[in-house]
Amino acid sequence: MKNTQQFLNKKILVLGLSKSGYAAAKLLQSLGADVTVNDYSPEEGNVEAQSLKNEGIRVICGGHPPNILEEGFSLVVKNPGIPYTNPVVQSALVKELPIWTEVELAYQISEAPIVGITGSNGKTTTTTILYHMLSIGGKHPLIAGNIGTVSCSVASEATEENVIVLEASSFQLMGVEAFRPKIAVLTNLYDAHLDYHGTFEAYASAKSAITNQQREDDFLIYNHDQEVIQEIAATSNAIQIPFSLQGKKEIGISADETQIYWNGTPYISRSVIKLPGQHNLENILSATAAAILLGCDKSAITDVLSSFTGVKHRMQFVKEVQERKYYNDSKATNTLATKSALAAFEEPIILLAGGLDRGHSFEELRPYMTNVKAIVALGETKERFMTFASSCGVDIVKSAETMQEAVELAHALSNEKDIVLLSPASASWDEYPSFEVRGERFIEAVLAL
């Protein structure tokens, strides 16, 4: 960790707890700041709040006092999930106070170079693939950010010998100021989180912060196949490394039906890649480009591509049972993700889908339902999913009350060489506390076959 004095004796408000706020408060106190934490949840049962109090940090729980910023704070470190409509955040904006997320704090203290990865889809898969490539390549990577490990905690332990591979959400990137990754990766941009950002333009602007502070000796790896990302790249000062799935390109990293190319030269045969799907090829290209820039041997890159079968709950290969392959894509909580999953396979698919009913249309899936020979619908949306599947010409339309029943039914409906795919196109909260728990129930049911 850098020996920084910039927070010494500064009055800093940490807004919101959970993992990121808790870690930021502890770190800032260790750097000599006068820290106050404000969390909306009541203090009773708030383990993080009690722990911070025990360490001498001032904690205010049970709401956001409207006059809290009158105490002379010089910085607000905000939980990424707290919207900018929050009254304390609004007051901070009026007072022109810096409003950071802990990703900015991580950058300010990190001795290690940072690879920042963002985009609508594929962030976690790209981050994980790159982490494994760097690990095998002896680059001592640390993984951080939206993937589940608090960035500032990781940065506080990092040295110059490490590389931090940091997955950054749009929420986190709205709270950066000087954040400057050595390598930035922008995977793709689609309509997402518009309830938070308001417009696609605001969402894209938040994502573009990944490269805003980069300089001429940094690198931007970006999706050249999307015009909106080309426009962002055109404003960047970094060395541009485009990736493309539209055949061989002379600059950057690209792919055709058989090869991956680096600056127009064949680099790796696609036949070695284990992870299915065109959308995952985007992730593979961007991770491979970053690994090359960081000096990874081709052997380390090839080892990962020939063995990596997916991040848990994200197109994760679970097992082959009686020549049926089972995939867990529980993370597919919207139609965009399920569309990518369906497009990944040429084999007949038994689709397990459904969950929390938010009233969203499934029409976006219609062109991708041609390989679906049967559907087993679950959760609140099961009736709507069954009606939709029937309208798409799916021959076999069933429902199930439990995940175990659904998996057993899918197995009975399948034949050898079929794909059994859990890709719900719905959130999990009608029956499960998280998509991870839903995915675990699927895995358990598959292993029990």
C-alpha cells in the first residue's frame, strides 16, 4: 500500500455499509482519517456497524440525517448501490464535495498496476479468465471489485509484484475521479440498469469512466464491433487494442471461424477453446489481449483456454450424464443473458427457465428458440413462459414446482447429445435468496441424477 498522507485528519463520511463501506471505513481510519459512517439500516442486528463502533469509528444508523453534511466533511465515500437521488448525495453534489466509491480509494492506495474490466455482459467471465491466465503465467494476480472482493481491501495488501484484475460496475465507475487503470477493458454495452442511470447515454457515460483518465502509455481493449464503444474509444488517450469477431483484423485481436489473430497473425486455434458461445469468445479475446500485454506466455494462455469451462452460475458446465450435457446459467436473470446462452449451442436444448415475474416480455428470445425442443418452466413466470414457448413452436412444454423435479423431468425429456440448460431469463427472488442459491440447487439436482 502506498504511504499516502492525503487522508490524514480529513473528515470523511462513508455512506452505506455492507462489505464495501465496512472495508472503506476501516481503511480510512488506518490512514488517519476522521471517519463517520452513516447507514440506513437500524443498528440492531447490524454486525458491521457494531464492529466499527468497537474500533472507535463513529456510526449513525437508522436513516440519513438531513443535516449530516453540515459537519464539515471533505469527502463522501458512497456504497455503489445508493442512488444519486439519495438526499445526502444530493446535498453533497450541491456542496460540490467529491463523491467516491471504494474503487477510487483502491486506486489511490494501490502499489500494483490495475486492469479494469467493465461492460454490460461478460465482466466476471473476462475477469476470471484473465486471472487464471496471469496465475499460470506467474504474474501474481489479485482479483477485486464487483466480482465479490472489495477493491480497497485487495489494494491495501497489494505490492508492486502483483497485478490487480478489477471488475468494475457502472455504479462503481460513477464514483471515480483519478482512477487510471494501466489496462482498461470495455466488453460491450447494452441497455442495462436504466432504472439507476435513467438513460442509455448516462449508462454509457458511466462505463466510459474506465478510460477517461488513461494516458498515452496505457492500453484500452475495446469491442470494435459496437459503434457506441468505438465512439468511446475515439475519446481515449490510451493505446487502442480493438477486438473483433468479424474475421481477421490487422490491428488488435480478432477471430474468424478457425483462428484467433494477434495483429493479423494467427495466434491460437479456436479448436483448443473449451468455453462455448460467441458471447464468450468476446470475453476470451479481451482477456487474451490483456494477458499478452502483461507478458504472459502463450502456453499459459492456451492452458486456460483449453480447460476453462465457465464461471460458476454463468454458462457453467456441470456434468455429462448419460451423454446429456448440463449447464448452469442461473446468472441469466434477463432475456439478454438467456439469448446469449441459447445462441451458444447447435445441439437440441431442454431449457429450464422462469422465476420472479417483473412483467418483462420474452419476445427478444423468439429468434433463439429454434433449437429448444422442450421447456420446463419454473417460478412466478412459468405460465407466461409456457405460453411463450408454445407460441414459438416448442413441441414439449412442461412446468415443475421444484428445481429437483425440473431437472428430473428435463432428463426424462432429453436424448443423448442434448443440452440441458438452466437459463431462467428471470430473477430468482420469488423462490431463492439469490441466483447463486438457485444455481446450487440445480447443481445438486444434476449430481443426484
